[in-house]
Amino acid sequence: MNAWLLRITGAGLLIMLGMAIGTWATTSHFRPLLDHQQEQAAQCAAVRDNLAGLAQEQGKALGDLTLAANERQARAEQALSEAKASAQDDYATANRLQQERIDGDQCAATTSIINKELGL
């Protein structure tokens, strides 16, 4: 019976020794690979965060550009409206000048009309 107990204890020790050697071999083989994968995952996360920040900045810049374009368009429409309003008097004057008829030389007539308009 002592022999059987000794054999079972020896077998148990051999199994435990095999498990320890297997664990050490597996760890020494896979640890560098696992560390490398974790490093790459950390780099990917950093790049993703950087790209997300850049996309956010780009979205803000695009929004600012859109607002600026809308403001420019509104100012241009306002300027066009003001120009049309101020040009109405000039159009009316030009139409009146075209409708006036002065006998004689056309150059003299034109000079006379312009001088009259300018108050000369």
C-alpha cells in the first residue's frame, strides 16, 4: 500500500510539474504576442480619438463657413436692394434725358443736357 501511495504522489507531482512547465512555456510564448496586440490596440484607440477630434473641428469649421456664407449672401442681397433703390433716381433722370429733344447738333444737345443736369 505504501508503494501505491508513493506512485500516486509521484504521479501527482509529475502532473503538477507538467502543468507548471506548460504554463511557463505558454506564458513565455504568448506574452510578447499579447503585449504587442495590446500596444496596437492602444495606438488604434489614440488614433481613433485623434480622428474624432479632427472630425469635430472640421464640422465646427464647416458650420462657421456656412454661417459666414449666409451672412455674405444676406449682405449682398441688402447691398443689391440698396443699389436698386439708389439707382431709381438715376434711371428716372436718364429716361428724362432721353426723352428731351433739343434741335440742332446732337453733341451740342448732349452737352447742353448734361450741363443743365449738373447745374452748369
